[in-house]
Amino acid sequence: MDIAPRLQEHVVFHLTGKRVGPGAEPVEGLHLRPALFARFGDLTRLRYDFPVVLVEPGADGEYARSLSEMLDAALKRIAPAGIAGERLRRNVLRQERQIRTLLREGAAGTLLELWDAAATPLASRGGEGAQEDLARARSALEADGRLLDCDGAMPAQLATHAWRTVHNAKTRRMRREIDALIVRLSDLVKADYLRSEAGRHAETLEAGFGGAHRALFDFQVMARLLAKPSGGSALSEARRRRIESALSALRAERFFAAEGAHAFLFEETRDAIAAYRKRLPEMAALVRAMTIADLEVQGRYVDAKHDALFEAWGADSLGPQDLARFPDYLVCRTSARARKGGAAARALLLKVLAGGAPIRIVVESGTLLEDSLAGEGGFSLGAQLATTAMGLNDVYVLQSAASNLYRARGQLLGAMQHPGTALINVYSGASTQAPAVGDPPPYLLAAAAHESRVFPAFCYDPGAGPDWAARFSLEHNSQPGADWPQHEFAWADGDLQRVTEKLQFTLADFAACDPRYARHFARVPREGWNDKMVTVADWLAQPSNGVPETVPCIPTLDAENRLHRLIVDEKLLHAARVCREAWRRLQELDSLKRARAAATQPAAAPAAAAPTAAQGPAPAAAAPAAAEPAAAERKAGNPYIETERCSSCNECTNLNSAMFAYNENKQAYIANPDAGTFRELVEAAESCQVAVIHPGKPRNPTEPELDELIKRAEPFQ
Amino acid sequence: MTTATECLLRMYEDHHRLEDYHSGVPRWCNGCGDNAILAAVQRLCRDNDLAPERTVFVYGIGCSSRFPHYMKTYGFHGIHGRALPIAEGVKMARPELQVFVNTGDGDCCSIGAAHWVHAVRYNMNLTMLLHDNHVYGLTKKQASPTSPLGMKSNTTPRGAYLEALNPLTVTLGVQNVSFVAQAVDWIPELLYDIIAAAYRHKGFSFVRIIQRCPEFLPKMFDPWLHDPNRTLLLAHERGLKIGAGTAKLYKNQRQHDPSNIHAAREIASLEDPIPVGILYWNPAVPCYEDVRHAGELHTPGQVRKGLEAELDKYTVWPDAEAGEARAQPA
């Protein structure tokens, strides 16, 4: 039991990837999976997010629901708690498993279709009451829709459904608006026709009558009678032409029409952009027609002012708000297509993203660990499309592995609702080549990519706030504060004793899922296990100098759940280092949020105190300022009226309209104190209903009976 | 409205002046409170730039109902007590018009009482101004439902026998009430603020304006005119905001939250001091015209389709065998 030579073999394998002895065995054909995926051996026996039901959005706005959630909700409603509902629950769960198996075998359809397909064998096999249980559960299902399992096509289908939800709502709104305008314009045309010569003609009047009572009326006389008050057509020729052309433009539009509408779903970015550019003049024409219609319907179209504007109307007259009312475009690029397109397609993609047109592009990444250009056999993490797009600042970027796409469905919907460009980068885990029998399920590969930070989930929403702290989110990653997510792993050793270890899910675990990277691993037989075999995370943490004394390993499980330990070679470890760096950069962006939150907390309290202090002195300053001019007036002895309190009762203005006048608010003031006598001032003061007239001192000392008047004026000063 | 339209309209807006809403010199008596209400409403139209051709004043019979003759907007002079049903019809047919109702204490609380109760229930988006001068003025001094006990008039020479009706408590007692306010015509700035708040409220806004009749009841409100403390101002950040000048003069104020209907009913029962302000305001009550709106456009084709479907239910198909159903035309 000599450790040293064995360690040498391990180290050699680690450094060179070559197996030189019995201590390092190949792993091809063993169908191994990482130890932390212990429970994920058979996905059909597991309850997780998938399959997903695509539903019509209801009051809660949800456009997709997980099958397990729906069944749980249904069971909560119909199954009594405790032992009484056990049979029902068990049958429904069996049904769920059967549906998953059917999907795995390749069946497709809506939830109810697959439910019925799964129920038939179960009803006959399952015990008594299985049939009625399943029927009850079926009727308790809240919604129906297409069922999607996590396979290669799922991301595109989910994104398309999300897009369609937003598109339908927009189309309905615009359709209602356009229909309302069409109805009002047609009413205008019709009313005008009825008032015109042709409309008042005897034959037209007769044709407008129902069948039975025509003989009762003399339509010639009726036409003559109507000729007098009508006064002819109300619409000028220019106006009529304008209304009719707007009407025909609205009727012939093809953006929101029920039939014959333009297509908005594309498979290639260049097709979408070409279509968008081609339709710009049409969009401008529609907005022009709608604006003219709106103005005409409100009767606010003024030829002199508006004609020139509409003459010069073109595609450049469309503002961003006008553009936002039109449907967006969706492009779904599969990874196979992307590979065919090559570098040129990618360049076009970035150009389109920077351009700001309302396009949502779903790009599927195929292989995550690409062959590195530097040196043979190494890996690079690829062009990092999503991170590059974030640098464009105005693009909504969502990156997610397919396994996380259900959790991120809110962000997916956000991408569809964002007014500018949106990029959705997904990794479906499905093989880009033709699927083979031994391939790992796409869900597992996608989940591995997500967990190991090779394809982390993040979202950049430019509309969420003014800075990175508000816009960037890493929320759906497990343990976003750590380099790699750490979990406990428990197994039983040879003596059936329980052993637990803490494992971190790294890039090496992701590579272990995929048989394509099998040659980068070497299996160590049970006898060769020693304590120089450390985890990848620990190995990366230690400083690298000179010949390594330990080797990085990962524990894996085979189909019978037996534990195997694999040595990982240097190429994968280098990739793991690069991946960790990329993840740390993303973490740094996310930490801005926490820094912002910490910074604003203590500052809030003093800020709240300051405004209240500022408000105190201000009103006190305003009131004396208002009192001053009034006091000045009073001191001078001039007659004045407290105009704000005047109730416009016409008493004083009817008395002397030169002395008392109304201001623009129809409240009285003294327009000319010398335009009347002191007697008039006193009489006005006495008859003023709200006593706001103050006669002041008499201006003409020669006026008769001044003493008596001054005494009468006393109470009003 | 499309955004392009908004920009264009804002560019070419003509602002109306107060004089644009004048139509003739009022024939009310000097000192009549109707003048104050007219001035306040004209100011409201000017400040909110209401298009005269899209504003309608509907009214009944009485001194108050001379009001719309002096407004240069559309109007409908209805028969006695029937202003409200006509206004409701206008609103249902043309929901985009601004509809105001001017009615008096006789027109509303006497002959029009039935319509009044249901108008509150319907909660259609109208603004109703009750010009309450406590007497039948146009017909030269008869007691009205709001005349105080003991008031002598042509029909009650020994004094009115009944306690006055309180329009505020009646309105607050009806389901679906959404806005109730009281103003007095001798505090014009508050009158304007209250009418403006009523206009802004989306629903049936009931404003009772206590108004003086200088001809038949010249001294009735003197005590309140001379003693500002007999007027209780209801202030609140969600209700009326009192300016500094008014607050200096009318010191009797109370903080009253307009969403509290029980406090509102209590305040409504006060006779002395007279409460002035917004008593109740609930923006969440749905409007009848919104609730009834089917969401479909009323095109002539639709109407024809509906009529034909209904009438086809009663059509007799003579050549069908007994028991055989004949296919309806699509």
C-alpha cells in the first residue's frame, strides 16, 4: 500500500491528462453524475419546476405555471387534510409522475390531453376510486395550456409565449382605439351625407324606411321640408377628403388587424431588421392617420395650423412613444443556426442590439466550454454575449440556464415589455448534435451550468433605475455571495457508517455531467483513495508553487448510486479559475446594490429632520409679508376692497361702474377712487354683502354731509 | 389620444378667458348669491380650460336655474325637478362631455327629490350644485323644504310648520355616495376651492351652497356674516386647504378626514355653526357609466345584429315540421 507512486500517477494525470498506470482509470461509459446530483438520477420520479403549463394570463398576470404547483393548489382546494385525503393525494401524485414519463417518452400536447392519456392506464391499474379521484382532480385544475418539458425547444417556446402575451394585450388595446376612431369618423361622414343634397333626396329618404309603412309618407314633400333648415353639407371638400383618406388608412392597417396582419416572429435577426425598416413608412402613415382622425373627431383640426405639419410627416416624425405602441419583433436563434451564421451573424446581432429598435432576441448558447485558441485542448468560456451586451447600457439583458427559466419568468416577461432592445441568452442543456440515448437530460446539464457559475443567471434591466445598483440583479443564483454554492453531502461508507462532507459545485462538476469531457477525468479505484485527494475548491484555494502535493478530485455517482472519485486535469481547472473570475466580476456589480443600501440608511434620518426645520420659518415669513402692503394701504387712508373675499354680487359695480370694477376673476376692486363720491363709497360699503369695502378717508373735503358720512363709514374702516 | 396629437394640441392651444364664458348680463337681484356662484364657475371653466362646446349645464326651474343662461356653453333647460335625469341621459350618451347640474332647494329637494336620491346611487360623473336659498324665490316667496321652522311666507303666513330638511344628511344617507361638500356664498375663495374639488372628483359630486336671497330673506344670514366664528371650516390635507388670509379671519376650524363617513354624518347635522368644506370624499366608488360600459363599440352593425337576434327568437317558421328546429340565420 504505497501511497507515493500512486500519488505520482495522479499528479501526472492531473498535469498532462495522460493515464499512465492502474491508479487512473478511464470514465467513459460509466454514466456518472456529480455527487450533489444524487437525487436527480431519475427526473420522472422528482417533483420540480418542469414541466410548465403555458396559460393565458389571468388576473395575477402569470403566463406560465409549473405542473407541480398547479396540482398542489388543486389538491389544497379539494383534498381534505389528514388521512381522509391521502388516497386522493397519492393518486394525483402518481398521475403527475405518469405525465412526466409520457413527456420523457416524447409525447406532446396540452395539460388536459396528456392528463387523459395518462389517466387511462392508471385508472385501470390503480385501486378503487382512482378513476373518480382523477376526475375530481381534473375538474379542479384552474387552467389548461401546452405542456413544456425542459428540453431543447423549451426556452424558445416559453419566450414566444411570453412575447405573445404582451403582444396580444397591446394589439387589443390599439385595436379598440382604432375601431373607436373608425366609428366616430364614419359617423361624421354619415351625418354629413344625411345633410347633403343626395341624402335629402326623396329616393334616399324612401330607401331609409322600413317596408311596411312606406305608403304612408309623401317623400317628395319630406325632401322639400328638409331642404330648408339643413343648409347643405357641413364638411368642406378638403375636410371630407381628409376624413375619408384617414378612414381608409385606418381600415387598411396591417399592424393590429385580426386577419392579414404582418408577421412579427422571425428566426433570423437580419430578417427582423429588414422587415422593421420596410414597415417604418407604413407605421408613420398609420400614426398620421390616427392623429388626423383624433383631431377631426374632436373638431380641433385647423387647416391653417395643421396642414403644413402633416404635409411634412414622415418616418422621422415618429417619436419613441409612438414607436412603443406598435408591436415588437421576436427573433429566436437556435444554437445550431447561430453556429451556421458564424461571426458575421454575431456582429449583426451586436449592431442590432446597439440600434435600439424594438426587437427581442433569444439566443441559445450551445457549447459553453469552447476550445480555447491558446494552446491545444484547453477551454475558454466563449464570447460571453450577454455580458458584452450589458456594456451597451440600454439593452435589457437576461441570461439564464433553461433550468432556471421558470423561476426567472418574471424577468423574461420584463424583457418582452421593455420598450427598447432585449437580449435573452439561454442555455438549454440539449445537445447541439442529434440526441443520443446516453445523453444526460437537458435539465441536468442546464442546472449544472447554472449551479457551477459556468452560465450564471443575471438580469440587467435599464428601466429599473438610474444606476447599476438598481438595474443589475443576481437574485436567482444559489448562494450568490459565495464563489460556488456549497451543500452537504452524506454517504454511507463500507461499514455502513454515515459520512458527511461539505461539497462545492464547481465547473468540474458541470463537466462531469457531460460525456464529451470524459477524457479530462480519471477514476481512482477504491483502494487508491487517500487524503491527498482534495476537492476542487480547496485545491484552487491553495497557492500553486512547484510540484503539487495534492490532486483535485470530485465525487460522482453511477447509475446504482455507488460513489466514485475522479481526478480532474489541469485544463478543466484552468477553466474553473477563469469561470470563478468572471463570477466574481458579476458579484462586484451586484455588491453595488448592497453598498447603496448601506449608505442610504443612516443618511435618511438627518435628511428627514432638515426639511421640517426649513418649513418652520418660511410660513411665518410669508404672512407678515402679506400683511404689510395691506397695512400700508390702510395707513394712507385710501379706500380699498379685500378683493379675494368679494362674492361678485354686483351691488357696488351697479352703483358706480367707473369706481368699482371686476378683475379677471370677476372680483371687485377700486378701479378709480376719484370716479365717484364718498357717499357712493359709504353706500357701497353698507350694501356690500360680505363687508369687504373700506371707504377710507374722504378725498374731496367739499362734499356735502361729510360728517354724517364719516360716522356711517366708521364701522367699515 | 396619441402622443403626437397631444403635442400638436398643446402647441396650438387657445386659452379661454373669463369673458369667453359670459353670455348676457345676469338678471338676478343685486346681492344675490347666484352671482358669486356664477363667478366661481366661470373661473373654474377658465382655469381648467374647459372647451365651451364640450361643457353642458343642465338645470331645472327656479332662480338657480337661470344660471346657465349666463354661461356661454351648451345647456339644457329642463322641466321642474327633472334636471338630474336629463343630465344622466346626457352623460350616458356622451360620456366625454363635462356635465354640471344647477338646481335649487325647491327643484331638487321638493319636486325633484326622487331623482336626487337615485342620482346619488348611480354615482355618474356629474357635478351638482344645489343653490340653497331656503325659499322659492322665482315664484316670490313661498316656503321650501329647507326653509327654517317658523319662517313666514306667502304659503305659510303663520310661519313654516315643519323642521327644515337637511340636504347633507339625506345625501350622506344614500348608498354609493362619493362626494358631499357644503359652501357658503359669502366666502368666495372657499366656494371656488370646493367647486374645483367637486369638478375634479370622478363621480357624483354634491355641493350644497348656502346662498342669500337679498330680496325675500335679506337678514337671514346676518348673524353668520357678522360673526366668523359661527362658520366651522373643515380642513384636512385630503380635503380643503385653507389659505392664510381666510384662516386669519375664520378661526373656527376643525380637522376632518373626508374619508370618515361617520364623522361626516355628524358634522352634516350641525346647524350652528355652519360647516363649510368637504364632508365626504370617496374616490373608489365606481361610476355607473363605467360599470355599464360593455367594452364593445356601439356600431350600427352591432345594434342591427342584436335586434335581429332578439326578434328571431320570436319568429315563427311556418314550413318547419312540428318539433323540428330550423337553423337560425347567422
